[in-house]
Amino acid sequence: IVVFGEADLSRTVALDGNGTFDFTYIGRVSAGGLNARGIAEEVIRRLKAFYVNPQVSVEVAKFRSQNVIVLGHVHAPGQYPLTGNMSVLGILAAAGSPTSAAASHVVVSRPAGSEPRLPDGEASGGSSVRLTLTALQSGQLPSGFILKDGDTITVPKAETVTVIGYVKTTGPIVLDGNMTVYDVIARAGGVTERGALNRVKVLRRVDGKVQPVKGMRLSDFVQPGDTIDVPQRYF
């Protein structure tokens, strides 16, 4: 920052994490959202309280790199540069995209006290927000959401339910939001000709023991870790 005719005021300043800096006489200056010319105009405006027609020039000496950290089930977790209005999907693509074991949502976290706070999403806003991949792909994001320097994107492991017995495809089924017993069986290809849909059992681990859930209906929601057992029908 050069103040013409006032050499003692000219100096190089570094922006703090919140985008502000201290300047002689005028105190704290917010540079967030301003280009070099805008910063110069703000300094001039405030220096007018002390000088007649101050002339100020501002140049960027060095850009501080802005980064986002990607953790969890992506092919290449790590720190990635945040350029422009880069999206969550853009960062995930740079990280090699989610693995086959990844959940269908991500959690974006922001350090405590950082501004602006994250908007409300499917989890509590402020320090973290849960975003589904479907919402990201369709652009249906919480109002005001934008990635910021220092954010962390965590891609959790998918929560699964295991299906055994007389279905077309046994094994783990990835939960996509709230799913009923019937939804999971349908995702497994449905019951075979020998399967008894009216006698399906849901097994759940409670206090370290796996036991049937009493009164479970096909329209009830399952929980991560459940096992759905489709028995053979009577002939």
C-alpha cells in the first residue's frame, strides 16, 4: 500500500484469516470481497479524516494459497487448492472421486469461529453441513453455501444393510437415506420364486447380541448394520 507523499505510511501488509489488516490511523480494514482498487478506495475514504485528498495505490505482492482438505473414502485424500468458486464436486473430482465404499453424502466442516458460518443443511449449520451427492449434482444447495479456505470435506463410509436368504442378490446393500425393509429387498432384486415376503425377519445387534426385531413390518425403516432374512416359502 503506497500513500503518495507519505513514505511512513507506505507498507506491505498481510491479511489475517478473516480478510482484514491493520493500517496506521484508520485501524482495522476489511479487504474481504474487494479487489486492489476497492481496497485503495476504502483506505482513501478513511484517510480523508486525517489528510486532504490522499492518493493511495494498492498492489497484490503475493497471493496466499487457499486450500480445502478432503478426507475419507476418496481415491486420493489430501489438500487441494481452492480456485475461484470451485464446487464440492470439483474438489471431489480432483481427489479422484468417491470410492465404491463411499456413502451417498459428504460432510463439509468449517473451523469453529470462522465466518461466514455454514448454512443449515441436513445437519446442524454453522460448523458443519451434510450434503447429499444428489443435491450436489442437481445444484440444490443450501442458500448462501460456498466453499471457503480451510474447509474440510469428509466422505464417510457407506452405511449398509445385509440381505440374506431367498432374494435375487444377497449381500450388503448401501443405504441411501431412510429406507424401508421393502426398499432394501427391492434393491436386492426382490424375492425369488421361493421367497416368503410375508415372513421376512430383521436381525439387529442389541447390547452385543444379534436378535430378531419384534413387530418389524415391510414399511418400517431399517438401521445401519441390520440383516434382513428372507426365508423360503412353504409349499
